[in-house]
Amino acid sequence: MNEYRTNSCGELRVDNVGETVKLAGWVQSVRDLGGVVFIDLRDQYGITQIITQDVNKVDEVQRIPVESTVSVVGTVRKREDATINKNIKTGEIEVVIDTVTILGKRLKNLPFEVNSDKEVREDLRLQYRFLDLRSEKLKNNILLRAKIIQYLREQMISKNFTEVQTPILTSSSPEGARDYLVPSRVHEGKFYALPQAPQQFKQLLMVSGIDKYFQIAPCFRDEDARADRAPGEFYQLDMEMAFATQEDVFGVMEDVMYNTFKTFTTKRIAEYPFPRISYNDAMLKYGSDKPDLRNPLIIEDVTDIFENIDFNAFKNKIVRVVAVHNVKDQPRSFFDGMTDFAISECKAKGLAWLRVNDDRTFQGPIAKFIPDNYREELLTRTSSSAGDAIFFVAEQKGLVEILAGQIRTELGQRLDLLEKDVFKFCWIVDFPMFELEEGKIIFSHNPFSMPQGGLEALSTKNPLEIFAYQYDIVCNGIELSSGAVRNHSPEIMEKAFEIAGYTKEHIEKKFPALYNAFSYGAPPHAGIAPGVDRMIMLIAEEPNIREVIAFPMNSKAQDLLMGAPGEVTDAQLRDVHIKIDIKKAE
């Protein structure tokens, strides 16, 4: 028999009435009802009500500090009907105390109430995360996380993927986000880096003959925090397949995503195959490369209409519109509020809009500038009729897409248009291989993606017209992952880097292992790596990713619990050949 317990606090039922049991856990609450004392005893599995009205025990029990750990020996009895608690699994029984032993007495005042609905500052929650994790909501998120990761692993193994652990100490990456650097003690003046992703290692596994690889991989990037991005470290379901195409990756990932979300949520999951949307169409129709398909609003391009209208505000600009149906009951303040949002939040110069009257005429700030024949064209193009409204964004390419997307998103939220209780996935495909930056051709995203058309496309086409076999998977407006068919050919790789202004020597120097390995018979391969934290955040319906991570950093990349980053001794610095030279503020 276990020294501290025979049963968990979520286990006992009416069938156990009459049994002598031993329970252990945390004292969640103590209630003294005048000679009768009740304890709610909590562990990971649930809560059991403990009771005593023994005059020799009442005083001892009522003095136990809340959140202390205790072990209780007692007899299970059925509660009276009027006291049954249907909100907990053990609500039909209670345990009458024979003996109670304090195992770990709380000696300090609690910085905040555990399992309370009261709002607690996040910095305090993170500083005392071990207490925060005692709360039912956060504890359940962490248990959910464990189950989801186990399920993901089981799915990948069932699909014949091999789990391989890749190094945590590796070389610095010249591309992507900032590295976390680790100084070497043995090799003076040299540094390891924590991996931003196992990208090169998993591609090397393909060259090595591992057919299907996966890993629940820790990744480290020195990036600023967002609601859907934890600073410092995160986990991803990293996978790669040899002799595979884009469609092969989609087939695996759609099944895994659908099954995972279906298993752990009661929301509806849009059936797969998931919609495939080209990058250009996504930017045009949704103003984002991570569109939320729960929002029914679609952006339309009407630049050609305004090329023939004498309206200076739209002259020589790209014009995009968002049409909203049946808003005739919205007051003028709604339209003014959208204009204020565009100016203050989106940094736009303004926001033009029009209402459609019952006679199909326009009402609004720019109504007088729209000739009758173009009015009908605008109504037809936007499928607008009486009671609808049209919002206009006019800007240069590159900015107009972003602004129109922000207006679309805000309209969807303010008008409560988003479809409820559903997860909608999509693939964003056909990303441009290259783009212009200050007149120079650069890689637009991943330099190691296979260009569509291969070497011939690189040799004969305008680089800005070449697409890559590159794809993102998006769910409800959140990007879960980027992936690609990899460029496994040294010849194609050299040509792609040449277009972006790099020499063969640059590739050899910056990516020696990968480039060298591709010269020894590399298979075509493709992969992806969905973010585990983001998946769990969506399934748990949490607005902030820190709510599904046991020990997260705060938004400033600080671990308030452990005090990291922190100072180290001079001796530690000497060991790794580092001298700190920081000018102190005067």
C-alpha cells in the first residue's frame, strides 16, 4: 500500500461507501459550520470533500492552512441528498476523518488566491507559476497538452514515421531569426547556437536514407513575443519525407490535423482536403497570407473602375473594396468608428465608404464622385444592393493589401460575422520565390525551397514570376506552419542563389554540411513543422499562448520564476573566454 494514499481525490464513488481509504492532496478550502468542519481536498485527479465533527479533531482540522498538503485516513459515506454536488465527480460521497497528517504546511501568505476567479497580474502569476499551475484551468491546459503531444506521436508512428532526436547544440544559422548563442569552453572564441529548427538535420536524415522522420522538436529563436508566439523557445511537430511531393505532405498533415482537432475539441472541423489558396489570391481576397476563413467578407479589386473616374484621392493608386451586406441599421457612428480605426490602428490616411440606398444610389463622403454608369459597375462587381455598404482602401501595392485585410478583419469582428464553433483550415501555396527589396532581387521566404519549373524556370523566366513549392497551413487566421518541397539539387541551388546575388562559395561557406551532402545522391524530399503550442492554444480556446505552456517566459523574454536571464560569476565567464563590456548609464 502506498504510504500516503490508497485512492486519488477524483476516484471515489457510491460503490466505495463503507470503505476505509487514505487520500493525499492540497487543502483547497476549509469551512467551519459550527462544530462541523469540511475540507475540499484536491489533487491532479479531482476533489473529495472531507468532514469531521469529532470535537477532538475539529480544532486541529480547522487550523490547517489552505494549500498545505495533507494525508487523510477516513471512511467513505454517502452524502445526504440535499448536499450532493453534481459539479464534481465525487459529489455523491464524502470521507469522514479518522486521522489527518500534515505533510507540507504552508508557511507563507499566498501571493494570490489559487483557483479563484479574481484577476491576477500576469507577472505575479509567472513569478509564482508553481502556484498558478495548481489552478484547475491551467492544470487542465497542461494535461491537455500532454495528451495532444502523445496523440500526435501515436499518429506519426502509425504512419510509419521514425522519431529521431536532433542536436540542441549546433552551429549558428546565417538566415532567419536571431540565434541564442552558447560560448564554447574548449574552443576559445567560438560559439554553438541553439537550433531555430532542426531544418538542416532533418534534410540530412533524408540524404542518409531515413524515409520518414518526425520529432516533437524544441526550437529556439530570439524573437519578440506575440499573443500567438512565445519568446525564446517553442515546440513543433517536425516532419520530413523522402521521395515525396507537396501533395504527399498535404495528405499526411491534413489527416493528422483533422484527427487531432476532432479528438480534442467539440467544435466542428471543416472537412479535408483543405482549400488551397495561392499566395497572390490570399493577399487579394483576404489581405493576408494567413486568412481567417470564418470571416465571409471578400476583398475586391476595383482599380480599373477608378482609372476612369476623376477622383484625386484614388488617382494612381490601387483601389480595394470590402462590401458588407445588410448594414442599413448601423448608425453613422459605426462608419465613423471604422474610419477612426483605419487612421489610429492601421495608420491609414482615411477610410472612404458608401451606403447603398433603396433606389441603388449611394450615400456617403465620396458618393458625389461616382458617376451613374460606374455606380452600377461597382454594385455589380461587389454584389451589393440596398442596405449594403462598401468600404474603400486606396494605396500603393504592398500597403493596400495589408490595409484592406485589416479593414476586412475589423468589420468581421465588429459586425460579429465570424462563423461560430468551427475550425477552418487552408493551405497557402505558390509563394513567390523572389521579391524586390530596394531594387535588388532577394529570396522572398525560404531560399531552400524548390522553384516550380526547376532549373529551366530559373534560367528562362523573370525571377519575380517564379513560384516556389512552398506552403503554409493556416487555421482560423493563425499560421500553424510553413513547409516546402526542398531544393535537393546543387545545380538548381547554385542558380537560385546566383539570382539572389550569392556565389557558390557563399553556399559552401554558410551551409557546408547540407550543400556537401546533396552532392552524394540526395532524394527529392519535402516537409513541414506545425507549431504544437499554437495547435494547443487553438484547441484550448486560449487567446494567449502562455496559457498552454507550463513555464513560459513573459513578453520581455524573462523567466520570472527562475530569474533568467541572470548574471553569472567572473569565473564562469573566464571558463568560456568572455569578458562583458557594458557601458552603464550615467
